[in-house]
Amino acid sequence: MPHTDLGIFMARELRRRDSLTELEHWWKNPVELILGLFALLDAGVELGGIGAPTLLVLACRAPHKMRQRWVHFSRSALAP
């Protein structure tokens, strides 16, 4: 099936199984990781300079990110 845009607010858009959407979902995590590392390197953050505030931000962000993925996967599993 060719990729066609149904619109951002269409519920069917989230359940699409065409090749372009599959490719987009497959590349999401590697690109997110690479861009995050690039942001750290580009900002000139020294890895030895990571302290309590940085760890606190990461500790607060990790559960939220895991919840986002759980909700996404549970919705995709329930989709017909």
C-alpha cells in the first residue's frame, strides 16, 4: 500500500502499516540515541562533570519515557 497522509488528528493514521511508516518507527530509537549523544558532545559537556542535578533529571525522565513507550505499544497491540 502506498503511503498517503490521512491527517495528524485521524486515529487511523496511528495504526498504519505501510512501508514508510514502518521504516519511520524502526529508526525512531537509534536516531533519538544518536541525536542525544550529539547534543551532549556539541554542548561541550564533560562526562566527568556529570553530577547530582544531571542524574536527578535522568532519573525523573526515564520512568516517563518508559511509560510513553508502554502506552504506545499497548495501543498498537489493541489496534485491529
